[in-house]
Amino acid sequence: MKPQFSTFAAMIKKPLLFLPLFALACSAPNKDNMEDVVNVYTHRHYETDKALFALFEKESGIKVNVVMADDDELLSRLDAEGANSPADVIITADAGRLGLAEQRGFLKPIHDSTLEANVPAHLRDPEGNWFGFTMRARVVAYDKNKVAPEELMTYADLCSPRFKGQILVRPSEHVYNQSLVAAMIAHFGIDSATSWCKGIVANMARDPKGSDTDQLLAIGEGLGSVAIVNSYYIGKLMKSDDPARQKAKNAIAVAFPLMQNDREGEVLTPGIGTHVNISGGGVAAHAKHEANAIALLRFLSSDASQAAFADGNMEYPVKPGIPAAAVLQGFGRLIPDTLDLSELGRHNAEAVKALDAAGWR
């Protein structure tokens, strides 16, 4: 039986249990370049990632060099460096961003049986350019004192006059919103997605601003009753002891809306669930340490790393059989949409047009 860890602390305290998993990840030595290093360009800024990189170094002897920047800066840097880029692994949040990196030639396809076994097909690029390591759901947080869960069965319910002046959401320029709309376009077409965006704009409590956490705090302050947010922000809020967040913690419950083609329509297919996205990575196009890069990607998809992502950062594991954190399980059952997430990058430009046409700023 493969080892599983209920907490990240357990993983750190028992590194020897992880050796069989790691031995599998590092089974292919780099014969062309014996330098024990892997250079990672990452948009992620979490302590869990830092701890995992440190554990990878300890167990493999491969030094992890990290360049951390936001997604636009990373893409600009890769563009400027070209074939001379030292990057071996590129990691970022959102399949749409990974799709853009692929389209710009920054990733190379790999075919690895371990990664393909650990990461479900719809959560990785069909050509092997990128692989998801964590999953986030784009859910609705609501004020349980003002809203009933049955009022939020679908994303289309947010367009009901019931929620006039009640919706809180971050700006359209953020890729999380763009990817949600891109998924709607993939399922139902741009006209339906544009209509949904217009419905959201008509029901906004205020002009979009801030982060997902800011939308949650605004519920606590009574500025709106529903917020479109990523699930892991709610998980982190619920674990926080910050006194400034107690109002929101006490008020918020979570709904997992299903995809729907328009506000009056029926759900077209029972299998179309709640929109999910991933944080993931792939091998850089000009990687000088490709075998080491693949070893790191395998490591991030292993049981122990998946448990660490779940407990440490409140993200859903992508690997089947690894449980979500207890806080997330307490929100209710997630039935994820199984749309091929490579569609998010393909429809990103259309999603931006739909958001602009609706006046979502």
C-alpha cells in the first residue's frame, strides 16, 4: 500500500516513508548532463511549495533553483531569454495560463507513464505539454443568513433578479474569471457565455476590485450576499485566526453550482459539474536538465506531495484516492466538470471578448 499522509507535518516528520515513491520518480538518470540541478520558474508563492522543493532536494540530491514572479513577468522573461533560457520547469496557476505558455512555445511535450497515471486525462494537456498538480473549484460563497443553498444550484442562478446588487467578484482581467467564461464557451458557445456575463454585471454589488479573499471579507461586512471565488481561498479563510476575518468566517457557506447553458435553460448533461481549474506545470521548451525536470514533476504528482498540497494549501488533489482537506470536505461534495482543461486556453481570447462586451471591468 502506498503511504498517505493526513497532514503536511506528517510528511516532513517521516521522509523515509517517501523513499519508494521518490525512487520511482527518479528512475531515469540524466545521462546527457550530470549536473544535479533543476531550474524552476514559478508563479506559485506558497510555503507548501517551498517545503516540497526542499524535501525533493533532500531526497534526490537535485538542487532546486527557483525564480518566482507573476505570470506575465515569467512569460516575458521566457520570451526574452529564448533558447538561452535556463528554465527546466514552468509552474503556474490556471490551465488558461498554461495554454498560453504552450501556444507561445515555452513548453515541450513529454510522455511519461507515471505522470499520465497520476494525473487524470482532463487535468493535463493531451499532448503532454503540462500536467495539473492541484485543483481548485470556482464556487459561490454566500451569506447563510440571507441566502438558501437551493437558490444557487447553477451558475445561471446568479443572473436571477433575486441577486440584484448582491454579487461580489474580482475584475475581469483576472484569469480565474476568464477561464470560467472560457469553460462556458466550450460547453455552450460564446453567445450564451456573453449573456451570462451581462447577467452578472447587472447584479454586481459594486465595481469589481480586489482578490477573492476581498470578496469573502466583503460578505462579512454586508456589502453583498454572494461571491464568485476559488475554493482554496475559502479554505484558508476558515483556518485563519485573524480577528479581522471572523465576521466572514461566521457568515459564509459554500455552494457548488453546476454549469448551465443559459439562465432559463435546463442543465444539458448531468456530467457537467462545477467548474474546476488547476495549478500545474510542464517541462520548459529549452530545458537543459530534462530528466531532472521530469523527476520533479513526478514528485509533485505523488501521493505524499498531493497530500501536502491538500493539507498545506487547501487545494483539491488531482490524483484519485487522495482526500481533500477536512475543511474542504466540510463544504460539501464537489462534482467537478470534466471538461478537457486545454479548452480554457483555446477559448481565452473569446472569453475576454465576452467579458468586455458585457461591461465587466
